[in-house]
Amino acid sequence: MTTITISDKYAEALRALGDVQMAVDLALQRYTIEQITAKIASLRQRAHAYEIKYGLDYSTFARRIAREESFVREIEATGNPLWERDQADWEFCIKALKIGPTRSRVFY
């Protein structure tokens, strides 16, 4: 178990409301959910931005990059010399979200 220090002013307020430990646990649970929700939203936004930038979903993009040299040349010619960096980040977003073929669908 990890020990967390709580400012006296918060501890007093929590004591007045009941069980301090239960209140802290609930606050941490809510904070954790908020942080996870924000991270998921950020990953979705990044993945969607790449879909807009390249005009296709990640699986199609990855397949075309792997199979079509002309597609790579086209991307580089249209001013996207950092497409490999984009691909790595896009793949990270997709894997983190476990998105299937339908955009922005999260599976738990």
C-alpha cells in the first residue's frame, strides 16, 4: 500500500463528510477515470487527424505503404516527408485504442 499525504484543510473537510479513506478513494477513482477518458479522447483525435491528412483509414494506409511504392512517392511528393513518423504515431494511437475497421470504436 502506498501512503499519500493529504493537506490538513482537505482532511478536515473530508472528516466532516464521513470516512476520509473512502472519500479519498472515490476522489482518486474519479480522477483516474477523468485522466483515462482524456487520454482516449486525445488518441482518437490524433488518429482522426491522420485519417483526414491522408484521406484514408490506418489499415488502408499501412497496406498501401507496404505494397505500393508509387503511393509512397505520391505521399512524399505532396509534402509529407515525415510520413513514417506519422505512421508510427498513428499505429500507436490505433493499437492503444484497439480500433477495429470502424473509426473511433473502442473495444474493452
